[in-house]
Amino acid sequence: MHTLAERRRVAVVTDMITAINRREMHRLEEFFAADFVLNGTPWDADRLRAELDKMIDAFPDFQWRIEFAVVDGKRLACRLHDTGTHMKDFRGVRATGLRMQANELALYRFEGRKIVELWLSADQVLLRDQMLDIYSGDPHSSS
């Protein structure tokens, strides 16, 4: 049986993913501490918002979906499934117009109701391979 605090942590991450999917980036401060850590590096909501904006600019319909979550005290682990259509250049690959999908593993650590640490591992290789496939290996080709 999960504690009330653990159930609240699941709700925080669920609400955060919903807010991002709705493009309510102004709400990031509700979920993250002012000086949280992402993959061992200090971040803030402005930097996170900028990175999310880049992703959403390239994949305007990008959506994150929680497939499952496991909570243990102050830590919560999630498997996320991501989908989106590659409409603008992204990380050196010109737009393909293709629907992409990838998976992520996220490990959140909380203090109270705020995320203070996030370890994120996304399947960027799969995403890049899907983007490159249309070009037969040459993402910069104009033919």
C-alpha cells in the first residue's frame, strides 16, 4: 500500500505530463524546485522550458504518455512513450514529416511536492534513426 505522500508524487508527475502535453509551460514551476538537477546538472524552469520548446517546435504534436510508474518513498520511476510528427529541423536533421516514437525512462526524486532531481534516459538513437531513415542515411541531402 502506498502512502499519501507517494500517491501525491504520482499525481505531481501525472499532472506535469498533462500540463506539458497541453503546452502549459508556465506551470513548470508548480512541479520543479527552483534549482532542480537534471542528469547531474543544475537546471531551472526557464532552461527546461527552452528545451521543451525546441522539441515541440520540431514536433508540434509531440505527446508524452506514462506507461507505468513505480514509487518508493521520495523516488518515482516512470516509463514514458513519446510520439510526434517531425515537422521542422531537429538536432541537425531536416524535417521529414514522419510520425516518430520513442521511449524514455525517468527517475524523479522529490522533496515535499516538488521534483528536486530527475534522471532521464530517452531512446534518442531510435528517434534519430527514424528521422534518418527517410534520407537513406543522408539527413542533409536536398534531393
